[in-house]
Amino acid sequence: MNFASDDPALRPFLARLLPADDLARLEPVLDELGGLAAGELDRLAATADANPPRLRQYDPTGERIDEVEFHPAYQRMAELAFERFGLAAMSHRPGVLGWPTPVPHVVKYALSYLFVQAEFGLACPVNMTDSAARVLRLFDADRSAAEIAALTSTSPGHATGAMFMTERQGGTDVGLTATEATGHGTHWTLRGRKWFCSNVSAEVILTLARVPGQGEGTRGLGMFLVPRVRPDGTRNAVRIDRLKDKLGTRSMASGEVTLEDAWARPVGSLTNGFRQMAEMVNASRLSNAMRATALMRRAVSESVRHTRAREVFGRPLFEQPLMRATLLPLMLDTEAGLAMVLDCAGVLDRADAGDDEARGLVRVLTPLAKYTLCKRARSVTGEAMEIRGGNGYIEDWVNPRLLRDAHLGSIWEGSSNVIALDVLRCMRRDGAHRLVAGVYGSRASSVGGTASALLTRHWDELRARGDRLLELPLDEQEVGIARYASSLSAAVMATLLVEHAEHEISQGHGHRALLVAHAYLGRVLGDGDAPNRGALAHLDALADGTAVPRDAALAALPVESAEPAESVESAEELSRSHART
């Protein structure tokens, strides 16, 4: 088994998104990490999940040390993630995995997607380290050069990062943060309690605290760097009160922390603390969407293998009509989710390169992806557990761990309702729905053919629907934003799949991607519960990435929104034009 080679969509997506030299560098890494994730890494993850970290608060002499002890399996996984593959470092400096420049976000998220199919918990410290380095590089590069170097090292002894933001009385309402900052000329000290601190033993902590005289709410918060060890080499006053007994991510340590006049240094401008932390949160939200997609992919691959091997009433489960109808939406959602994550990564690459439109897009695409994919992962992993039957409920198998971990994505970095309200905030402040509709509607219309026409019309309707939503009283806007955010995300994913299908046909790669695009589009535009007979008939090809007859792909185009004759004629013309190309 190899999670990269077994994935029917990963390599085709990357071949379209990356230049040839990046693809050539990436290919052997995909093969290596895909094999590790399906083998050694998967075994390590199961062991680490069964042997969670332990807090050792005192040494034998009674001195407070607050050390977290990890199982060797977790330590080996950390070595692979941080050192061998440089997942936390690759976006920040050249040289990782042989890249002459920092690795593109598209590559980072593709590799992380493979890693997370085996191990979800460690992906949090990896992301926190990556995001902490990003924030320091953006807002405090000169003063934080040593910390950035430690966070982006791939050598043993590298630092990891964390974000201590949640407080017991605050939670979602960060403006209620009560931790107090006191200035001492050369440094600051922080006093307060942080309630949910993941990667609790990190060497570099970023947190928010209230700055005297700066006002109430979020405007009164500054961002501070709290090192695990003070500049004089002594242990900082960061007390780990206890570790959380979590439903999932059991391999990774989350805890409750008390800051007892902890040594701290401001990051950037103290008046911009909340805005700077929002940059870290937004990067983490995209990581959450990626992780949710990875969990879906692992759940789907487990379900396909199980149903092909399990015989019921004389034939494999995979051949049973109702099981095929159960598997199809799981496959489609997983492939669509991967398309969205990699596209968001590409937008982030352009935003970091100075593209203003991309900056606006990534600000709204990130919460859209996080909202939709994390919710869907809960359903997909639950369905996969049921597909496996009684064994799916037993801890000997991976399904319980997938299900437990999937529920966290909809909570971390903002619960689903918080994320939906963030999308509404982007719409009210910047007209973000019009930006998304304009960009992806234009991409849809450039493809040509009936699917393109259906999508273009759908984008016009979504733009108008968003305008109408903003005309409602605020309470009604908040009630309606969840469904609207789901619709926007689904339209983005449908557009990406149709666009990818055009590319695949133009490159002579056949019609499998067109079948996926048409089947997904049917769910977006028509009755999501109606079976797509063409897709069901060629479920093997969807699972394996093998060839699909052109006529089957064309027949899967939704006809509820267009005359059937027109659909087939336009789709055939599109196919002929691709063949000529």
C-alpha cells in the first residue's frame, strides 16, 4: 500500500497546479511519504494513540519542572514530520527536500495530507510551529530571527510553536481575555490562565494579553512571545496545571496553563495583537480543512478495501447497489475537498507573493473550506465506520480514531457557527461573496460547454442570493449564513472539478475527471439524494483512477437544469474540441 499511489486524484491535481520542475522534485517524496504513511507511520500512530503523553510536574527533589513525557512512537513520528520531511519548515526557507526556494504551499499541503492519513494529532504541533514562524516572519522578523531559525530548523533540537489563546471565561469571545501584561522596560511579564493549550510543551508560545491603558475588547490586546526558557537559561513561569483528557488527538498533549508573571516579549505592534493572532488562526483554519480532507480520504480508502474483500449474499459488498450508492458521495466529497484545499493553497501562494485579489480571496476561502470540509469529515468518517460494521467500532481498527479526530476539526480555531459568522463578516465588510462569485464564475465560464453554462448561471444566482442575505436584518443574516456558506463552498468545489476535467481531457488523460465533475455538479444543482447512474456504474474507475468511457461521463451531466439533448450535444462538442486540442 502507498497512500500517494492509491489516491486517484492527488497526482492529477498536482500535475495541473505545479510547474514541471516542482513536480519532478516532488515525485520521489510523494512516493516515500505515501509508503511511510501506509506502513511505519500508521503503526506508530496507532501506538501513540494508545499511549498518550503524561505530565510530570515535579522532579525527585520536589522542584517544579512541568515536563511532558511522550511515547517513543510519538517521538519517531515527530522526527519524520519535523526533520525528515520538514513539514513545519518548508514554507519559510530554501533547501528543504531539495527545493532551491521555500516550498510552495501547494506542495506542503499535499505532503501534509498524506501524513495526516496516518497521524492526525501531531499535525497540530506541526501546524502551530509553521504558523508561529509565519506570524513572527510577517510581523517581527528582525527581533525574532533566533526564534524563526529554531522553529524552521530540520535538525534534532528544533523548536516547536504553540498558540495559547483560549481562556475559560472567553472561549470564542477573545475580547474577554483577562491575562494581564506588565511592562518592565526591557521585557514584559504575563499573569493569567489559558484554558486549552495544544502542544502545551512548546518552546515558542504566542499568546494574547491585555495591555494597560489600551482599551477594552480585542483592541486592548497585544501579542506576546513567551519562551519555554527565559533568556538567562532558567525555566519560565509557565505552569502546566494538567493535561486534557481528549476524545481525539490523544497522541498530542493539550493542557491548562497558568502564567505566573511569565517572561514575555511583544510581537510587532502591541496595538495590533488581535489582528496578528488572526493571521495565525487563519493559517490554522486552512490546515484544519486539509486535515479533514485527509481523514475523509483515509476513511474512503478503508471502505473501498473492506467492501471489495467482504462478501455478502454471494458477492462482494462493493458490487451491491445500495453500498455503491453509499460509497459514491463519500468519494465525491473527498475528491472535491482535496481540490478545494489545493486551490486554497495556490491562492495563498499568490497572496504571499503580493497579489491583492488573492489576499481578499484567501481571507474568505479559508473559513469556507474549514466550515464545509470539517463538517463533512464527521459524516464521512461516521459512514465509513458503519460500512465496516462491528469491526469499525473496535479500537483494533483505524475507524474509531478517524471518527474521534474528525470531530475536532469543527471545534478548533472556531466552531462551525463562529466560522460561518466570520464568512458573514467578510461579506458585510468586503463584499467577499461577490469576489468569490466573480473569480470562480469567470473560471467556470472559461471552460465552455453545458456544465460551464450551468455553473455560470449558478454563480449569478449565488451572487444575487448573497446580496439579498445582506439586505435582511442582522439576526436573519446570521440565521441564513450557514446554508449560504455551504452553497458557496459547494459551488467553488464544483467549479474546480469542472475546470480540472477540461484540463484532463485537453491533455489526453480521458474522461474520469469529467464523470466526477458531472456527478458532483448534479448534487450541487439538483437533488443531492438522486442516484447518478453513470457514476454508480463506473464506481471502480472512480475508486482506482482508471479510464471511463466518454459517453458515461457525458451521461452523468445533470439534466434537471437543462434540456437533455442540449446537454449531450454541448458536452460532445466540448469533448471534440478537446480532442482537436
